[in-house]
Amino acid sequence: MGQEVSGMATVSLLLAKALGLLLCMQFCCGATNSPLAAPGPRAHHALHRSGGSFSALARVSSLCRSPPPVAALSPATTSTPVPFVSPRSPQHVVLYPMVSKSLRNIAAGKDPLEGQRHCCGIAQLHEHHSLGYADLDELQKNPQPLIFDIEVLKVEEPGSYQQDPWAMTDEEKLQAVPLIHKEGNELYRQGKVPEAASKYYDAIACLKNLQMKEQPGSPDWIELDQKITPLLLNYCQCKLQCQEYYEVLDHCSSILNKYEDNVKAYFKRGKAHAAVWNVAEAQADFAKVLALDPSLRPIVAKELRSLEARLREKDKEDKVRFKGIFSQ
């Protein structure tokens, strides 16, 4: 019983700190591609806070409205949202619109620094006439107390929480990539293809973030790019199985623009071309595969036979579909 009470108190402390983390978060953080917030009058922010014995993930919803006469943060042991009222003094929330805009940019996969320059928050407020969101523009013009609904989403065991790539340091990103890659491979072997694709994407995001800091074509840039390529090929394999063929075409072509002898990229692109009825392009890619690695002839022959069979079936369907059109 004592342990349960202690856990409840710890959760309450975590939630209180979650609100502080949200309001103190620098809107100029270098985070990208992270689903932290959603656009709209009510913005949802997923926050993580580590405790001594466990960690908790909370969702914070903010809504511009007048607070009730009395509100308090009570111990949360369920997923029921707990209201938290921001200070009544407007100056305490005057920077929140800029924070919310950056979080919404992150959720949309945009750069949180988009449209900003390096300066203090007050200068940012004076520089931008509109934040791009009507509710945030209104709050910026007329600051008012906010109400945050804090909801515990889950409690995790020690060591089980894995930071999102955007929150990692450069060193943590490099250390995380092999682990994320391994997790993706395991998920793929289990048949959890979309989940595996998400892992490969996270690993690629870590390396891409590091690569952006290097001079294109430099030894460090090339080394990172060579680590990205196998992850991107794994990601393309997942997308092939998810029938997202045009994404495969784009990524494989980007690889081949840099590495013209990448057999796997030609093979996967050939399969994607075949799937979207780009017959000539598929045949050309499969021919390139054979030229680079003749040992793959049985596999390529199987793909070509499958393509020919699909073409014959399509011709039959077309004949039935258009039968009698030209005889009328």
C-alpha cells in the first residue's frame, strides 16, 4: 500500500514537471520530424519525464479559455485528464504561442525554426505579424491564462524508454542507430513490417541530422551516407511490402544517383516499376541487375515471369472491359 501511495505521488510530481517542461521548452529547439503537437485550437503535446523508479509519458492539451475559480493538480492514477491552470498573469504565457507554433511545425515534419532568426522571444513576437494559426495569433494579441489537461498515457519500466531522435545529442544518435537498426530487423522478421519501417526511418533520421552538419562530399559526410544507404534499402523493402511503390522509386533513384552500382537499389526499383506498370523501366532495371550480378539470374527471371503473367492477365481484363466499344 505504501508503495502504491508513493507511486501516486511520483506520478503527480511528474505531471507537474511536465507542464513546466512544456512552458520552459525553447521554441528554437533543433527538433525535427517528431509528432509532438497537432494543429488546431487545442494543441496536444506528448511529454516524457523520468522518475527514480519508473518513467511516465503524458499528453498535455492546451486550450485558450478563462480558468475556473478553483483548479488543482490531483494525484493521477488513471488516464483521466487532470486540469492544470496556468498563472493568471498574462506575461507568464506571452511566449506560449511561439512555443506552440514550433511544436506544430515539428508535428507536421517541418523545421521548428522555420521563419525565425536567432534572437530573443520578445524580438520574435515583434518580428512576426502572424504565426500562421488564427488561434495563436489571437492569443498573442490578447494573452490570457491557459488550461492544460494532463493525461498519463503509460508508465514504463526503468531503462525501457527510448528517446525520440529529435531529443538526442549527436553522440546519442550515433550510439542509438545500431540498436534501432537491430530492432527494425527483428520487427521485420516477426512480420511487423510497418513497425520495422518506422524503426528504419528513425535510424535514418538520426544519421541525416548528423549529415546535415557536414560538408557535402566530405569524408565524414560520405561515411554517414554509406551508413544511411543500407537503412534506406531496408526501408524501401518495407515500403514495397506495404505497396507504397512511388516512395520506393524516389528513394532507390536517390541512391542510384550517388551509387550507380548498387544492385539492391536497381532490384527494388525494378520491382516498384513493375508494380505500377512501368514495364520498360522495370525491364531496364532488371537487366542492370543481371549486368552487375549474374548470379541473381534465377531471381530476376522469376520477377520477369511474374511481370509477363500480370501483363497477360491485364490484357484479358482490358479485352473484356472494352469489348464491343468499337463495334457500336
